[in-house]
Amino acid sequence: MFDTHLKSTGRDYTVTVALLVIAFIISPVALLGSRPIGYWSFGLAVVCSVSAVTWAWVHWKRSSRLYIPSIATRN
């Protein structure tokens, strides 16, 4: 019934969501946790957030092609 050529779409966006969590939650928390907050730590947090958002966008564009499994057999 299930063929090996069918692709599951269940975990395609896990990396994208993880990168967005890094960009919008972990990086600002790390900035607030670092003392003293200076230009270097602020700049590093901004660079990390922007690069994580960029990687998430690239990964989303690559994995956004959904494969809908068909019940027809492959010849």
C-alpha cells in the first residue's frame, strides 16, 4: 500500500522553525544575559538573528514543495 517513493511532509519545516526560534528567542535572550551590553554584543546578536532568519527563509523555500502521496502505483 505504501511505496518508498512517497515523501512524508511531516518534518519538513522542523529546521525552519528551529532557526526562527534561534533568531527571535535565543539570540535576544543571550543578548540580555550578557553583561555589560555593548556595541559588540548587540552587533553579534543582530548578525546571528539576521543570518538565522536568512537560513530559515532559504530552507523554507527549498522544502516548501509539498509532495502529496497518491494511491496510484508507480510503474
